[in-house]
Amino acid sequence: MSTLAALAATTDNPVADFGDTPWWLSLVKALLVFVFLLINTLLVIWFERRVIGRMQQRPGPNRAGPFGLLQTLADGVKLALKEDIVPKAADKIMFWAAPAIAGAMAFVSFAIIPMGGTVWMFGHKTPLQLTDTPIATLLVLAVAGVGVYGIVLAGWSSGSTYPLLGGLRSSAQVISYEIAMGLALVAVFLYAGSMSTSQIVFAQNDLWYIVPAFFSFVVYVITMVGETNRLPFDLAEGEGELTGGFHTEYSSLKFAMFFLGEYVNMFTVSALATTLFLGGPAAPPGIAAIGDGMLNGGWWGLLWFVVKLWLFMFFFVWLRGSLPRVRYDQFMRLGWKVLIPTTLVWVVMVAFIRAAELGFLGDSKVSLLGRDFPRATLFIIACIALAVLVAAWFYDNHQVKRRAELEEARAMDEEIDPFAGGHPVPPLPGQRLVEPPLALSAARPAPVTDSGSEENRG
Amino acid sequence: MTVGGAESALFWIAGPLAVAGALALLFARKAVHAAVGMATAMIVLGIFYIAQQAEFLGVIQIFVYSGAVMMLFLFVIMLIGVDSSDSLVETIRGQRWAGLLLAAGLAAITIAGIGKAAFGTPRGLAEANKDGNVSGAARLIFGDYVWAFEATSALLITAALGAMLLAHRERLTPKATQADWSRERIRSGENVAGLPAPGVYARHNAVDTPALLPDGSPAELSISRVLRARGQVGTTGALTQVTQEIEHEVGDESDEQATTRKDDDA
């Protein structure tokens, strides 16, 4: 009990020291964070269109300004000048409040993200972070939970079918993926012994949590895409099914608020991933060693933070450029039946590893590769590896048996000749296609003998 | 006891907001407005907890109550469409009086209980948050009150399981998948490519307007049976007439139409 108390007392509260930060400096920092997010949003929309353009072998927007950089600004002005339409059947108060909630809530979470080390700012020594509390990471989840109200109310207040369905889908999606996300974060909390972001960054001095909590990282990345309603999980606005989803009836600045909120949310979840798994503003391992850490900390932290943040943004764009939208029931099955149970098992495993590291399961140590590992940790990792192997073995056996059964069922089917009637006919249920051996050789390009026929084809 | 300037400013801004939310819950006409009012009150309460340095409690209050519980309420209200007129119907006789009596009894017990409560000397926030706010709350939940906490959670899980059991219906046959339906269509040889889509016309399209078959008659199968049962099926006559008029103007009509029109004119 006494070791636990000592541990808690040292890691529960934030490391960041806000003692020398007067209230007006906090206000300045809040303004800077706001401007940072706005400029980044302007840039990322341009970036997304250009990168997707490259992926689809076309130039993308390249007319307004150098490299088309001002395209987003022009689009924004155009959007603001459009007619603001309110449907007749809309619930006026909620129709107005929904985009305000969605837009405002997107900005709140960024307050707890450490964007750099401690710096001198207007004669005060202050961390490059707006604020930090012992529950900073939970605050992000809570704010996301309130932000969903914007989407749900937008869907309901539009007074139309597609927005309602889109809103319900979206909120069901965000709520169910928030559970898996929260569970994935638990592993990080266990390792860091804290939920304060500055404390988590501090605890990653030695090793970024992407290594010991690799599974949490994978789950977090999947859930952050689900949480921000981005492709391949943008079911709330699936054009083929729901026209525009929850924002179908919105136009002009109200629509712009949703648009802005979506992109700022992307930045928030990416920033959280950077903070929790990639060491936040810490320099990458090789660079951190240069000149006794001269490129690590202070204003340099902002550079590393932004680089890591934009790596995630590129990942978002890459996903959008390469993956099709998933079906809604498959998406929910992934969340509830795969991500949540596996993450629960993972959290229990991490709890055991952590307990062994802290010496709750015995104190003897083994020296390995120049580092000391508690014997209990190695024993638990060996147990987990064994369990995974056994599970994989059973799964493999099951698969082999199922494949054999399928083969058997196929063998029962009646064989038909698809060319029996003179032209190819697909097999009916219960029938099996016999590919004529000639078809394969016929499919191979024949050696060209007559050059005249080739010319005719072109 | 003194309250700092920032905290009293927060109180005088957020306090009225919470009261307004609570009043909206009582007096709002629409059920959704009442639900949103309640969510507002809960969120502001969470902010007050945070302001009083119970950060963990405050964030969990927002996260769990307004983020999850109220959201489920909102879901149900939106899907079922509860109206304020529904709640005025008394389904069980004397229900209202019994309810009032029970509420008064509960209030009496609660007031009596609270009135008798004796407060010890306050220990102060510094001591309560000595090991950090989260660790302090964890020690209370998993240390001093572990049995009460576990018993409550067992009760909640039992309630959730009970609700699931009541709402559960055993499926007698396996659910037909998309592939099963497609196989069934091919076996029966009817509508092999699925049912026809509803009407899409030159200047108009809607789910309530049937598609036209090659001979010009409406395809009844293209309309959802729900719309047909409600009697909300649109007619095609007006639409085809408009289309034919346009075709006539641009001189793009078939010979047959042209002759019938000439007959009409004559």
C-alpha cells in the first residue's frame, strides 16, 4: 500500500508548471492555439486535395495563389456568401445551436495538448500548453461526447429523413468507438501512472509508448478515424445512401461550422495520438542525442510536434485516397465484437506486465541486453506469447476444418458445362462450374501471325 | 469563506445556465428540448465540480451522464417521437395520486435523513487531494467503499441483463442474408435483378412516383408497400403530360404521339 501511495503522489498531477503564467498570457496562448488550428485547417484542406490529386494522377487545385494555396480561402469566402437556407420543417433553435456546438466543442480539447517544451514568452517562463489537469486526457473524451450533440441535434432539427438517419448513425458510431478508444488509452495510463498529458509526455523520456503499447496504438488509430467520421468510416454522410447525412439541409456559414469542426477534430485526435504514443513534442530518437539534447525541448518541441501531427494528417488523406467506405453493420461489428473485447484482454495483460515491473509480483531481476528486467515481467510476457500461440493454433485448425467442409460441399454440387448451350452461362446455386481446360490456353495472348488484324483493332 | 473573482464570475454565468436548463426540462413543450435542457444542466454541474477541484468527478459527470446516458435518451425520443400530449394520458387508474403520495413519502424520508446529518470539521481540499485528485477518488472507490461500489455495479449489470432478457426474442430460423435473398430470387425466377426502382423523369423524381413500363403503364412493384398502404402513391399522368409537352415544343416526339396530338387538335 505504501509503495502505491508514493507512486501516486509523484505521478498523478501535471509536470508542466503554470506558476509563472499570468491570466493574460493564458489568454494569449488560447488565441495562438485558435489561430494555429484555423491556419492548419486552411492548409490541410489544400493539402488533402493536392495529395489525393497526386494519388489519382491529376494536379489538384493549382490556380489560386502559389501552388493553389489560396484555394481554401477562396472556397471559404464563397461558402460564407452563399444563401443561408432554413427548411420550413426545421426546429429553429436547435437548427441554429447544432453547428455552434459542433464548431465550438472541436476547439476545446486542444487546450490540454502540450505543443512544445517550456519557453520564455513576454518575460515569463511558461509551458507551450494552454492548461493541464490530472484528468486532461479524459477531458478530450468528455468534450467529444458533448460534440456529438451537435451532430445528433443537426440531424433531428432539420426535420427531414436523411439527416435524421445520418445523425443517428453518426452518434451511434462515435459513442461505440469512444468505448474502444477509452480502453486503448487505459494501457497508456497504466504505463504512465497518470492521465495528465504533460506527465505522460514526461514519462516517455525513456521510450515512446508506441513500443510497449503497440496494440493500443493500432486500436487508437482505427478508432480515431471512426471518431472523426472520416473515410473509410464516414457512414454518417455516405452520399450513395444518405445524400449528405446530418448536414444535408445546412448551407452557408452553418455548413462551414460543421466542415471546420470535422477538420479541427482530426487535428485534435492526431495531436492526442502524438502526445500519448509518439512522445508529444520530444525530438525523434536520433536527433534527440545531437549536442546533448540541444534540439530537444523549448521552441524546438513545436517543430517536432507539428511534424508528427502532419504525419497523422497525411495518414488520414492516404486512407481517404485508397480505401472504399465500409458497410455500416460490418463497421459496428468491428467496433463491438473485435476492438472492444481484444482491447479489454490487452488492458488486463498490460496491467499484469505493469504490476510485474513495479515489483508487486516479486523483486528478482534478470539482466538482458544491458537492461534489467524483472523476472516476473519476462514470465508474464512468455505466458502471453504462449496463450497467443495456442489461440492461433486453434484458430488455424478451425479454419482448415472449415475449408475442408466447404470443399466437400462444393464437391456435392452438380457439375455443368457453361458452354453447353453454345454461349457461356453462369452456374445456378447448387451447380459447379467446370472450367474447360481450353479456356485457360485461349486466354493467353496468341503469338501474332497476321499483322493486318492488329491494325484493324487499333 | 471567500470565493475568488474568477470563480464567482463562473458561478454567475454558469449558474443561471444550469437553472435555465433545469427549467427547460420541466416546462419545454418538445421532448427533445427538455432532454437538451437536462443535458445542459448536467454539463454545467460537471463544470462546477471541476471548478471546486473535483476534476475527476466533473469530467466523469460530463462523459457518462451527458455523453452517454442523455444521448441514449435523446436517441429513444428521436426514434419514437414522444409528444408532450402522450404523457397526460393516465394508463393505470389512480396512478397520479399514488405517484404523488410515493413522491411525498420519499421526499419526507430524504429531508428527515438529510436534516439529521451531522457534519464533522472539514479537512480541506489540500488534504483530500494530497495524493492527487484521481488517486484520492480511486482510494475511496476501491478501498473504503469497495463493497458498496461492487454491489452497486452488480445491481446495475443485473438490471441491464434483465432488460435485455425482457426485450430478447429467440429467432426460430436463421436470418436470411443478402446472398440468400439473391439465391431465392434466381430460384423463383421472379424479379431476378431485384425490384424496379421508383420513377425518374426528365424534370421530376420521387420515391412515391412509380416507374413506367415500356408500354407506358406504371410499374406497381417499384413503389414501397408502406407508401401504397398509406395511400401516398403519386400519379404519373401529370408528369408524362409535362414531358410530352416539352417533347412537342422541341419537336422530339414519337410519330404515335404526334398523330394522337393531331387528332386531339382536330
